Amino acid sequence: MTPTLRLPPVFQPTTHKALMAGADILINAIRPTLGPVPRIVAIDRTLDHCSPELLDSGGTIAKRVIQLPDYRADMGAMFVRDMFWRLQDQEGDGTATAAVIFQATFNEGVRMITAGLNARRLQGFLEEGIQVVIEELRRQTQPATTSSQLVQVAYTVCQDRELSELLGEIFSIIGSYGRLEVREDAGRGLRHEYVEGTYWERGLISQHMVADVKRMRSEMEDAAIVFSDLRIRHPQDILPVLIAAVKANYRRLLLIADELSDSAISLLLANNKPAHMQILAVKTPGYGPEQQAAFLEDGTILCGGRAFVRSAGDTFASIRKEDFGHARRVWADLHNFGVIGGKGDARWRRRHVATLRALHTETGDLVLRDKLQDRIGRLLGGSATLRVGGASTPEIKARKELAERAVKAVRGALQEGILPGGGVALLGCRPALQARLDAACIPEERAAYRILLNAVTEPFRTIVANAGYSPSAILVALDYAGPGHIFDALSGNIVPMETAAIYDPANIVKAAAYAGLSSAALALTIDVLVHRTEQPSHALPPSPGRRKQL
């Protein structure tokens, strides 16, 4: 059914006023959450009669807004809501910073256009200035090298000292690409555990293969491994595997296949005699051919051997001793199986990891980035589980979401570095912007750099205001103190950067600055609003999108 247009289109100058009104409503709801002394935003629960939801996350607040009553203002709110949603999904944080930057840029830009400047030319010069800001942030970036820096980065996001210190410890051990699962826990606090080697989410095909009934788990030392995605329909299909294992004198065997019939499982159980040969069988990890192919590639590089691939027409009929992979230890329970000390070629593994890292850095596809991150973590062998508890189910879910955001921030800091926190990194972009302003002659160019000079100070001003201080007075005092100083909103003092140790992940600051500035520059060129009467009954998430490399 084609949507009907029962409401009239909106033209200039009402367009900019409507966009500004809607964006301001949502941004003013998010603005109080910026900084280490955030204000709380209460969201009414429309589906029940429980107490309001108390939030200090800009991205989550934006997700709770479905529609504004005024259809014209609603477009402005939905425009920025989409930007906040994407930013939180991609980087884990930065929505409040992007919000105040957008507001300062767009509102000032509208005033400039109203005064007679050309919107398209103004957008072009704003885009040039954005690159100056990103380049200055890149210049200020330094690597995160200590656990204390990681703790501070996590604390900047979650404001939870216990969680921050735990994440600092975990990432100091597993590294930037290490695998960390965040799970809900029935307890009241935080628990964590480290997993030696790597593991996949596929368990034993039969409970009869469990050796340790108390732990519901089986382990094998010096195991031979057969990697495949074959579907075993008949017992004779796996007889060559058992014969080859016996000839090679392998007494511990892990068989990985996409499917095994009941008769094939019965054959394995009949031959599963730990005194002679212990056999474990699990299903091939992954959903679909693409994920299974990635597992087979990684598994054979990690443990050696070859992969038997169904789409290539492979069978076990010609299996040889050289086709088996090997590991110092393997384990399996009813849900997962793991490999410790894979005996594949270390040089091939390093090359493979380097290739995956390059792909992870270059791709903008968010889904692919997550998959590559997971593969790299498994190959490097660093894995941990963080269990998040609380006094109630809502508290557990909220703390788990907060932990996941903090994990993204810490991982980003390890991979892309850190910047001075508290809005100071953006203040450091002012000299370069001022130099461009001094050299500019075209009215739109001068206006663009004036807008940017104001926009990069807005996060700092908001943090100071939320902490209860005068932004103008603190900004003057900080400029007087000189480079290398920062405003500590918790103490209210201007202190040396080394003393305060206040950091933000560089990827979040750059992404927030880019999102806020580029979205505002684009919004300035919108001239007409066309409204459709049909509205969604619930909040629709944006498409995954692509992560821009900054």
C-alpha cells in the first residue's frame, strides 16, 4: 500500500525551525548525561505500571523515544536519534558528546543561513573543517600502555569503579583482540574467569561421551582432531577415520562434523573405550557455510591437519595420518568444546592473524568486524568470561549493558589509543581551526570555522555545567594554565594531565566529533520535509551501516 500524504510538506524557512525544534528536544534530554557528574533522566514505562526507568546513557535515552507529537519536529528528533543509535552500536559510547556538538553546529549554522549565507557552500567548508578536527585528534592520540589507563577509560564510560578495575585487569591479560563474553549472573556482584586456549559454542553430540559426570565434561591430552563439515549418514563413512587413527596409534580423537546419524554415533560410542581409544564428537561450529568455512580455516591453522569440506566433495575415504590436527589438550561439555595448545605451524598462524587484523582495520562493515574480532581472539587464545550480577533482574540487565559498552570502549582504546578526557582533546583542535579562520576570505568559509571553533568547546562547557561550575570561567582558567592541564569535574580543580589521568578512547572521541559535525552539516542542506501518515508501532533500529575509518 502506498503511503498517503495527508499532511502538507514543510518548506523553508519552517524546515530548519522544525528540525531544530525536534533535535533540541532529544538533545536537551541527553545533554545532562555528559561528564563524570551526570544527571539522571527518567523514562516513563508505557507498557506497565512500574517506576520510571532511570538512565544516564544518551544512546539508550534516544532509543526510548519513538515519536514526537508534532510531525514536523519529529523529523528532527528522528534524524539525530538515528545518528545516536548508530554511534552507540558502533563505538559503545559518545552519544552525548555527538549530541551537544550537533546542536552547537546546526543551530549556529541555521543562524548563518538565515543571515544570507549559502547552505551548500557552508556545508562544503564545514566538511573541510571536520577533516582538520579529525587530523588534530589523531595528532593528540597516544597509545594505552598501562592497566591504570584502561581502568580510567572504562570508568569514563560506566562510572563503576569495581567494574572498571575488573576490565582493566582482564584486558591486561587477554589483550586488545582477546575474547571476552559478558553474561548475566544469579549473584549480586561481579565474577570473572579466564579460559585457557580457545573454545567454540558447540557441545558433545551425546551425553554418553561425558567422562566426568560431576562436571558434565570430558578432557583429553595429546588429542588428534579431524576437522570437517561433512554430514555422516552411515557408519561406514567414519570407519576410515577410526582405522587411520588406530594405524597412527592415536589414542585420543576429536571428530568434528556437521551432522552424525544415530547409527554413526552408535559406532563411535561402541569404539569409545578410554583404555584403548577415547573418542569425542562435536558438531561443526557456525551457522551456514560461510561461518563453518571460517571455523575450518582457523581450526586447521591453529591445530594443523586439513579440512574435509562437503562443498568440495570431500569424504573420509582417503584420510591419512597427515590429515589429522593435533592439540596438547581438548575438552568438551554439552554446550562448548575447546582446544588448548594447538600444534599447527606458528608461522602460518602469525600470518593468518596478521591478515585478519588487516581486514578488521580496513573494513567498515560492522557485522564483519565483529566476526573478525572473534576469530582473531580465538586464534590468539586469550579468552575470559565476565559474569554480571545484581539485586534484581532490571539491575542485572542494566549493569550488563553498561559492561558491554565499557568493553567496547576499552577494546577501542587498546586498538586505537587514548586522548585527554573531559573535552580537552577537542579544545586542542582550536589553534588549527583558528589558523584556518585567519586565512579564510570567503564568507561561508569564515562562518564555517567560527561554527567549528564554537562546536569543539561545547562538550567541555557541558561537562563543566553539569558538574555545577561556570563554563566560561573554567575555560578561561584552563587556557591560562596552558597545555597539559585538564579540568577535573569531580574535584572542581584544574590539574596536570599526568596527575588527573583522565582519558577518553580515541575512537569514541573521533567518531562522536565526526558524527555530530557531519550530521549537522548535512541537516543544514535539508529544504523540504515530507511526512507520511503511517507510523511504526515501535522504535525501529537503523540498519547496521558501516563504520567510517577515522
